[in-house]
Amino acid sequence: MKILVTGAAGFIGFHLSQKLLELGHTVVGIDNINDYYDVNLKYARLKELGVERKSAEVYYKEITSSTSEKFKFIRLNLEDKKELFQLFTTESFDVVCNLAAQAGVRYSIENPDAYIQSNIVGFLNILESCRHHEIKHLVYASSSSVYGMNKKVPFSEEDIVDNPVSLYAATKKSNELMAHTYSHLYKIPTTGLRFFTVYGPWGRPDMAPILFADAISKNRPIKVFNDGDMERDFTYIDDIVEGVKRVMEKSVENRELYKIYNIGNNDSVKLLDFITQMETSLGKEATKEMLPMQMGDVQKTWANVDELINDYTYKPKVKVAEGVRRFVQWYQEYKEK
């Protein structure tokens, strides 16, 4: 298949592109390489895909990977409808996987405009591009954040998700509603995947694993919000990529046009237990700075993944202890470069 991966310089997009190339698919990756977090990490991911920084910095320049002739990269904003349409016309994609978005729950409180432009306007442009170019399947990233302060656990796709507690969550819920509309009106198969706390090598530096690893390694205190009384369905990147890959590769001919799935580890781990695993892997004890809950945050997430198991035989394999060990090994190697 020829597949468009948006957000290809991002954490999940990078890993997914690698997997799809290993499987023999043709992949076109796009990303605007914004500076929400350190762009050096984004360019380092692209280098792993065979795309050098000097070329990737230029907008609208098509770059063929030096390591795989099946991968091309273009720096492009989803908000640029004209260029996006031109790309769809030129490439004739079979499947689109939209992972590009302005990420971060807390940053959405500080800079709401970025979320509306990227996550709403940008997603509309993806939908319109799919509509006018006969895309066979649109797979897109939603988020566990849509569940808000839901008390019932584990979270199920059948739960009502009308009470987001951050603008980021609201934009992800909006994406699901927009996709439903396009599936209904234009018969476009769409699949939304609600990701649950993804972690692993090459992860985002604004998320807990790298923040914790950095602080512990440098003998700085780690910030533990809600006094540590939080739980997350920590999901290792390989399990996420395997689930996304299965959804993309399976035919949509005999299913509903619009589907939503949770994709997680199907387990809720206490934050303090996660920190303990990090301490064990690093061989150092953390100094903990206990803080109150942050705005827009939630106390607990836990994914019911029965639907994904039933429809795609999805089975998360990497337990937190092993996932943290692999992450720390990568972190230590990456920091030495």
C-alpha cells in the first residue's frame, strides 16, 4: 500500500513509519517540525529514517530517504490546504494515518489557538483531502483524554465522552465527531484510535518518562502531581504501533464505516509504581517533590481494549517493568551521543 503518515517526525509517527517500511509499504511522511518541544529530537528521528536535517528544514521539498527508496518526507503544515491537496493529487494514497496534532494537555491552556489551527482546521483539511481523492481508509489519532473525569473504569468506547477537561481533549472529541460526519455523508471509512499514555524510546521530552529519567540521572527532584495519587494505562510504543498497523492493513469492506477503538495496555499502573520501575532501571533513587493536581489533568486512565481484541486480535505484550527497562536503555544511549 501507499500510505500517508502525518506527524512522521513525531514519537508515534516515527515508529509507525519504521514498521510500515519494514513490512514493505510505501510511506510518505509529512510534519511541520514545530518547536513545541526540542526540534533536535524530531530531526534525530528523521535521520533514523534516512532524512538529513539540512534537507528536512526546507518547506515543501520532497526528500527521498537515503536508507529506503520507499520513504519520502515533506515538511508541510496541515493547515496549508492547497499544498496538502496537491500532495494527495500527486501521490494517490491508499490509506492515510493522521498522527499530526498540537500535542499536550497543559500547553492547551496556555496556547489554545495552536490547538484549533492544527487539531481542528488541520484535521478538516485531512478530511477534505480524503473526500476528494478517494482514500480507502482514514486512521487517525484520538486520545484517552476524551474520557475526562469519567469515574467508571476501565474506560469503554460506549462511555459518554461529553465532558472534556482540557481544550486538547475537546479537539480530539471534535475530530471524532468530524470523522463521523464525513463517514456518514461521503462514505469514507474512518477509524479513530484513543491512545493511552504512550511511552518508549524516542518519546516526547515533555512527558513523564524523559522528565523523570532526566531529573533522576542529574540528581534533581522529580515533580509528582496529585501527591502521587494518580494511575495511568502506560502503553509501550511497540504495542501501539502493532495495533495501528493491524487496523491499517485489514480490509474495511465488511465493517461499519465509522469506528472508534481504545488502544492501550489494558492495565492501570500507579504513578509511584512507575517511578519505582524507573529508579530500578536507572539504579538511582528519586527525590520526589509532591505537588497538587494540575489543571486539565485526570486522576486515572484505564483502557478496555476488548473491541480491538475482537476485531483485530490486538494483544498488548510489553509490561511496564520491561517497557521502562527498554526506555532507560535507549535514553542512556541517546544522551551519550
